[in-house]
Amino acid sequence: MSPKYKIDPDITKAETLPSAFYKDAATFEQLKEDVFVKSWQWVGDDKLVPFSKSVHPFFYMEHFLDEPAVLVRGSDDEIICHSNVCTHRGNILVNQPGTMNQLQCMYHGRRFSLDGKFEFMPEFKEAQDFPRPCEDLRSFQLRRWSQMLFVSLEPSFDFSEVIAKMEERTYFMPLSEFKHDAVSSKDYLIHCHWALYCDNYLEGFHIPFVHHDLNESLNYGDYTTEIYDHCNLQIGYTDDATDTFDLPVGHPDHGRNVAAYYYWVYPNMMFNFYPWGLSINVVKPISQNRTRVSFITYVYDESKMASGAGAFIDKVEREDEFVVEGVHRGLKSRYYTSGRFSPKREKGVHHFHQLLAGAVV
């Protein structure tokens, strides 16, 4: 079967994804199975299951995939993730966070151990070929990065490789000491296709034109993008020695003034490291025309939040919303199909479009 979308690997020749990609309802639905079911998603931190035998139910990509899942911290302190659906009749097993010695369905009493193994079912003595291996709860893969938890239903790559790439430059930051700040964390509802939001994030090309305050904090000429397999990094260098990271000797950027590290992880997560801490952005599709973007804030040094590249988060977001919604409306034009990439400034977008085109066949 020939590919549905094709992106030339040579950025100097390549064209962007066509407008049809963003407008086609069948493609949007296909992305659920071909991209998001196989993706990794940030689901929170380990405080969701703070104690031994803690459980925390959630829906994986709520309002989009809506897959019921439950986090469990076992007696051995390991955190694991299961399907939250009883293997008898499909009832939701755990409805509220708490602590449990076992997982028992309130519908017909089927019981599972905390590690997801089938244990007991009343009134099934006469059932032949029972229990079968499929009576166990399905387990989903989980990776921890310090206190952060990531889950995948059917991963197409190992998230440990992404963590290793991010740690190459963030290893000196005490991520385990970062504190979640609920006050500055918020959601934004944007009237656009989710991938357009990622397109915009993945290039600094628009910074001088859209983000005037941010542009004054960064040296646009030195703005750099590095491409990896399933993630990429944008580095915001600055001429100002204040409001920058205190980088240790041996660090790849030691001796340079770095205001921010912007990591994007395929397909829809951003990890923005500033001297004050971390802003996680999760792009959540709702429909072809609506996207929710969650900004989750973790603070390490509150005294640095009011200055530098990380001081304009809400303003930058509002500016991005305006231009991304404009692109979404513009792509409906019958006269626009696709554009070209700036080889210098749009490496990240080109990378993203290659990954999407390779997934949707």
C-alpha cells in the first residue's frame, strides 16, 4: 500500500503536510489508532499513588481515547498500570482513589490481586476451561522519570530512550524536588487541529514576529534545534548572563547562557525547562477543530519565575493561540495545499511531519 501522506526526508526539497491532513475526518480518526494508542502520555506524578496499596483510576486521553486505566502502588512500592475494566462483563473496577488490598468488581464480585492477576469469581464452578489467561487484567507499560509517570497502551518506542535524551542536558536539575504548583497550572481551549499547535511549538521561526517580549529575552540568531528519533530539543540561548541555568562543568552547554530548554516528545508533549523549574504542556485532541492544552507547572526556585524566558508563559500562549487559530482557519481555503520548510528554522516541524506521515498509511 502506498503511503497516504509523504514527506521528503530532504528538508531542502520537502513540502509540509497538505491541508487535507488537517481537514480530513477519516485521517483524524486514524490518528487515534496509528499515533495515540501507540504513544506515551504523561499521566501525573507519583503523588497520585502516595502509599503502599494506593490506587488511582483515570482515563487515558480522556475525551479522545477514553481508555479506563488504574495506577497501583504495590506492597513492594513499585507503581504499575492496569486496565480498569473487569474481565467478566466490562464494569469499571475502581471508581475513586484510595487504598485497597485487592481489586474487586462491585458488579458480580470478581477479584484480582493488585498486580492484576485473576484470583476469584463466585458462581463459576461449572464453567469449563476457566480461568483462562485472559481473565487477568491487561497491563499497560509505565515508565518513571524521577517523580513523573508516563503510560502507553501499545508503545511504538521505548520511552526510556526519550528520558535519556532529556537527561543529557537536564541531569543537573533536582527533578525529584520540583513541586507541583496548582495555582499557575491551567488549561487552554484552542479552536484548531491539535497537530497545528505542535507545528507552531516546533519552530522558533515565529518568535521575532509573534513573541516580542520573549524575543527580547533570547538571542534569536543562536536559537538551535536538535533532532532525535522520537523527540527534539530547541535551545533558547541569551546574551544576558542573568536568568540562566547554572550549568556544571562538563555540561554540553557549559560556558553559554541558556535561558530555556524546550523538549518536544512525539506526538503531543512538551517539557519546557527554565531556571525556575518545569512547565509541562500536554496537547489533548478533542475534535478536528478543538484542542485542549494543559500547562502543568513544577517549581524549583520561585524567586526566578518573574524574569527571563520563563516569565511570559501565559502571554506567549495567548499569542500562540491567535496565530494557530488563524492557520486553522486559513487551511480551509480551497486555494492552499501545502508550503515549504525553512531548512534553517523548521527542522522540528519537518521531523514531526515525517513521523506523522510514516504512521498514517
